Amino acid sequence: MTVPSTPLSAELERPLLAVEATLNQLGDALARRDAAAIEQHAAELHQHLAQAVQSFSEAARTGSVPAALRSRLVRAGGLLAAQREALARGNASLDRALDVLIPSEPTGLYGAGGKAERRSLGGGSYTA
């Protein structure tokens, strides 16, 4: 789908292309599980998204955002949401694995079964 070339289209195209390219790079880094690249591309994506949102917001105030660019921005938002969800699932899986390998210390509040965990201070039971 081609967008008619107007100064506004070109102005909106640049930040959108940057967002799309960075999303692809971030997706590749996530697939490779390259933590350094993930950090780098996530920071770049944050900057590019801020620029794109600003550009599109200014254009939307005048009601002149081309439909094709708007739909590309929506698709980029969907891809971002999918990557965020995949990252959240990975983090949850890692947290579960760490909980199994390194159990947390009792807090003195509630145990896994919902019962209060009490620390015995050298006695046993109390009698009234």
C-alpha cells in the first residue's frame, strides 16, 4: 500500500519507519535472547515511539493523518504488544524456575497453603 507523497506523509513516514525497523531489531534480539541488544533496541524504540507519537498527535489535531500510515502505526502497536506479552511470559517462566531453585525465606505472614507461618522462638506451644 503506497501513501501519496506529501510533505506531511514524509514527515510521518520517517518516525514510523524508525519504529518499525527498531521493532524488528528488538524482535530479532528477543529471539536470540541477546540481553545487551534487547536493552539497546528497547531504549531506541522508546525514543522512536515518543517521536512518532508526537508527530502523529500533531498531524491528528489537524485531521490529516493518511489512513495507510495510521494503519501501519496500529500494526506497529500490535507488534509491540505481542513482544511485550512474550517478554512478560518469559519473565514469569523465569520467576517460577527461580522460585523452585531458590525458595524464598518465610516472611512470618502466610505460607503457601494460606496458613500463618509462625516462627518458634525456642518453645513450643503456649498454654493459657
